[in-house]
Amino acid sequence: MIDLTKLYERSPKQDKIYDVIVAGSGPAAIGASIAAAINGASVLILEAKSQFCGTATSAMWMYFNWLYHDNDYNTRGGVNKILADMLEKTGPDAAIRGNKKSDARSTFLTNSANLSIHPEYLKNILFDLFEQYEIDYSLYSPVVDVEKDGNRVCGVIVQNREAKVKYQGKIVIDSTGDGDVAFKAGCEMENCGSAASGWRAPMTVLFALINVDRPRFWEWARSEKIVLQGMEFARVRDVLAFGNKAGYFIPMSFTIYHGTVPGVVNFNYRGTRNWHFDGLDSYDLTLIEKTGIIQASEFLRFARDYDIPGLEKAELLRTGAYASIRETRRLVGEYVFSVDDLMNGTEFPDVVTKKYGSRDPMGDENPRIDIMQGAQYPYRSFLPKIIDGLLVAGRCGSATFDGHYGGKSMGNMMAMGQAAGVAAALCVKNNCQPRVLDYALIQKKLDDMGVIL
């Protein structure tokens, strides 16, 4: 039986000055909070919504890309290893590895440096990790303002369900994704989209089907000639284009994840491509949720009407908990990480993490491209230009649009947050501000955690 008195041991404490407060709870925030705690800091993590780990749980069985170092599942060390080990130890109900061999003919994601994770198991594991590392935590706790002493952030204001409350912290890490803390603190920010082209990254409400005959569906989608009621198509994307022309409001392309539950298939797609929706606008976000459920139900209708093999008995299981956002605000920090750094592999003396993966298509005219695998990311990109007491990590870190957009996978974000968490703990230990912290100390701690820089 659960001891109810223990359920409140990890609740936030207004009378405590935390060493580190982490705002947000996506992969970057999880990396930051655990890394800070491992290195001796008292930590509070605050999430605005109803579940921890952002897209990793809200998008159901979307692969957790680049949780590992490479396609042979070699460890990245640190928090990435801690999470991967716990998931794999829990077993195939919790997580299974992705396909190892790529398939250029289909739109299936087959990169193997990932896990397909059951979101409910992941939620449970995160609670266990918070308990293990004595991290205080709270859901339903959006940061709406900051407390400052001059130019130093010394706390956050949270709009809880019951009231506004203040939590005090020596170092605050903004891993909200939207840069909410940095924005409220008065940091220089760049808003969503490409400054050069105006193109904005699409947002997606993923959906999952159940009762799918997966072997037959896979075989159909990977055929040399894809047949649909006597018509032949070269690719799945051509089938979807036909469906849209036939009057169905369905995605123009998608990536498919096989999930951990038999008969379940998860669909990811660039749902708002070329619509230029703003992830910081409440009504735009409302429209994303609306169009997401429409596209999911319309795809199922199309699949039934045209007898797509393997989907004859499929049903809509559910859509994601909320829209998955690829980018919004970004810090303009001490160093702005650029696409040149990403593609050419700039070497930084203050490297604290690396990026792997690829850059998603940026509009129809810009295809997916590979990046420099292991591109170095510098500590200075966590640092605001003026504001002290604050580190900014994850997709709201200091980068250009396409500097961020390449290698934005969840495993990279977790590793990025991890470096910020180590830095924050070291700042507390050395009684210094982040901008004067010796980056060699961060690198040494990361090396001790098994992270290869």
C-alpha cells in the first residue's frame, strides 16, 4: 500500500531556496534536472502541462531519436544512458529498439539510434527518477514571470491552479522550449521562423491506429510498385497526394513508428507545412489541435475507402496529448549557433555537447539533409548576453533557425540540458555566475559521467 504521507515529500517548497530550478520538462529539462541533482544540487522541476517529458510522452510512440550515440546503440553516457538503461531494463512493454536498416523507398523512420517508448511507462520511470535523485517536481505549474535582483534571475513566478506562487533558486534553467523564462527576464530573443525566408517549422498532432496488420501494411508501403485499387504509385507520398486530390484532408507525407503494443502504428507528419502557424499564438495552437484530429479521422476514412492493405480493420486509437512544436522563440546569447557550425563541424574550446541526426525538410524546395555527425555545441550558447542566474537549454537555446533545426532530436536535447544542469550545479558549488564559470570544469564533470565530447 502507498504511504500517502510520502506522496508529498517531493512537492515544491516556497520557503526553500533551491540550488537549481528547471522550467519545463521536455527531454532537455529532464537532462538538466537529473544532471544537476547527480552533481549535488537541490532541484525543482516545473511543468506547465499535465505530463513530464514533452513530445516524448505527448506524441505517444514517436521514436526518442539519438538517445544513443550511434546506430549500434553505443551509449552517449550521462543522463541519456540512465534513461535508456531504465527503459531497456523494464522490458519490451516499455521500449523497443528501432529498425536498423534504412529503407529509402518508404517514409518509415528506420534510424536505429532510438527507442520506441510506451508513453505511460516513460511517465512512471520519470517519477521514479525524480524520487531516486530527490528532485522536487510539479505539473500544472507554468512559469508566468520571474523574480530578479538587478540583472540576476533569483526565482520564478508560477500560476498554479490555486494561486500564483514564487519559488526561489540560485540558478534557473529555461528548458521550456518556448524560452518563457528568458523572455520574461528580458533576454534578447528571436521569434519563430527563418529570418531569411519567413518559413516556419510545421507543428504536428500525431495519431495512432490500432488493429493494424503491421506485416501486410509494411509490405504494401515498401513495395517496388505500390498498388491501390488497381492504381500504381511509386511512393507512399504519391498515394497521399492522390488522396488529397480526391478530396480527403490527409497528410502529404508521414513517418510511421511501430510502437510497443501489437497492432498499434503511430503516424508523424508535417501537419501544418506551409501554413505558417505560430506556436506562440493561442488560437493558432487551437487550430492545430482541430486540424490534427480532422487529418487523423480523414486518413482512416481514406484507408477504408481504398482498402489499404493492413488497415482494413484499423481503428483510431487516439491523437497526441497536445501538438508537438518544432520551434518557437530562441535566445540570442553569447554565441549564436549557426547552420555553418552544424554543417562544417566547427570546433569549440567550450564544447559541452554534440548534435547528431539530420535537418528536416524546410519547405518543399529544401529536402532533408544530413548534418555533420557529432557537430560540437558550445557552452556560450546557453548564456544570455546580460542576464545572470540563468541558463537556456534545448530548442530555445541560442541558435539561428536552421542551426537549431538540424539535430533537434530528443536525444540531442537531453544531452544539451544535461550540460546546462552540470553547469548550474557547478555554479552553486563555486558560488559564481554561469558566464564566469570555467567551462573546463563542465567538461571534466561530463567526462566523469561517461559523456564523450
